[in-house]
Amino acid sequence: MSITIPVVETNAAPDKLIWPHSLNGDYQVKKAYEILTHNDNVSEPPSPNNTHLTMWKHLWKIKLPQKILTFTWKILNHALPVKVELNRRGVHCNRDCLMCNNAIETQDHLFLHCELARAVWFGAGIPILHITQAEITVDIYGFLQNYSNNAGNTGRAGHTAKIATWTPDSNWQALITIAVGAITTSTRYGIAYMGKRRNGQVIFVGCKTTGSQDSKIARLLAIRESILTATKLGFQRLIIFTEDREIEHMWERNHLYRWKLSTIFQDIKNLQHQHHLSLTIKATPMAVIKETKSMALTASRTFLDVYHEHSMFGPYAFK
């Protein structure tokens, strides 16, 4: 027995592969991403330690400048071009840290364990033990969130420094923070300075009231006082941090913006020449000089002339 199967003629298009998750059958990257992330969320058991999803969800909502958020994202993804990463990706270069020349430049070393980094952390006046003993992880997110909250309380974001392009003296001996302060009802500036060693121990502290009503002159006075103190203790390789970027530029370019600054500026130059100093002056975020700023404000409220040193912390007290 035979069965005749009729041939059906049609004008339909030829067969083709379609993607079943879209209305028109075309592949859609967005839809594929939704499916994959949905499957991951379903298959992954909930964990109290799984903070990454929450972090990425909220990181970009923090009220900080975009460049800080982008920089944080790069840190958390180990995407910064530190020397270990460059070598790993085929860019062969010396792996030693430019800041200290004592270790391989990894991201954790550069931001946490380098002697210069530790000095900056110590100078910031915030709890740093858990930071400097840790690795760079999502914990930094919490630090930034706290920073953002504090900035919101004051009605403005914190001052941020530009990315540093300088290479400090690898044998620097003292890191000095200087600050000036004046309350609204005061006609005088208070100045303060604090010197610390690589390990964060305070070497000297000074705080006094000046008759100056000019913030630039007051800052230069603070720099001069701190240099006099450091050289008296035998220190010759100094790094000075100030909140004023114009002073950094004046020092680097040896160019004064106002003639009234010439006398005190020349005093600093003479001290450098007389004591053969290696002297670097750099602008820094306010958080780094927070303690020193507080002392300067106190000196603007009432007349002060206070100085204290730890004589046991000379330049060669620690090897």
C-alpha cells in the first residue's frame, strides 16, 4: 500500500535560527545579561559575607567627585598601573617602588605599607592600624562612605589633591604638616606644625599666635618655624605638607605671586642653603593635616606660643 504525500508550495522565507528570548528572534546582549545575572542570583546561596553586590550597587551613589569614585573602582579591581601589574601584562620595567626603593611596587604596598604612605596615614589623624595591616579590599568602600557622610555634614565635599607626579627623596627623615587657622571673630592667624618620623611617631609640635592677617604669610611663617625646629634637631631631609596649592607652586617654580611674601620666602630659601636641606613642599588633602589645623584654630582664639619636642627621636634614633 502506498500513500501519496502532496507537495505544498509556499512563498515563505527559508528556515533560519532564531533566539527564543526576544520577540523578533534576534540576539540581544542586554537580555542575555539579564538572564545570566538572574541565573547566578538563583543558583548562588545567600551569604552574609557576600558584600560585593551591595558595594557595586551603592558605590556610584556616594556623593563624591567622579574621579574619586573611578579611582576607587580601579583600586578595588586592581586596575591601577602599578609595576607588578605592568610586568604581569607584558610591560617589562623595574618593579621597585619609586617612593621608598625598599620593596616591590604592588597596589597594597603603594597605598598601605610603603613608608611614605604610612606617614601620610599617620598624619591624617584617623584610626589607621586596621588599614595599614590590611589589604586593599571592599573595606575602602566603608572608609569612602564615611568620608562622604562627613563631607555632607559640612555642606561641601572634602578637598582632594591632584594625583602626585613627584618622587620624594627616598631617604627623607621627617614629614611635617603645617596649617593656619582663624575664626570669624579673630583678626589674627594661628599657626601650627607637627613633625613625624616614617613610623608615625611625633618628633615635635609647635603652635603659636601671630599678628598676621594674611593666610599666605601665616603659612610661610609656619613653614619657617617648622624648618628651624627640624634643623635644630638635626634633620636635613624634609617633606612639608600644606593645604595651600599656591605655596606648592611658588616653591616649585621659585616664583612669588605677591611681593609681600618675598621676605619670608627668602628666609626659607636661606635656611635651605645654610643647612644644606633637601626640602619638598607639597599640597595635601585637609584630612592629612586635620590635627595640625585644629591646633592652629586654637591659637587664633587665644594667645599661644607652645612648643614641645621628643628629644629621643633624633634623625638617627631609629634605623
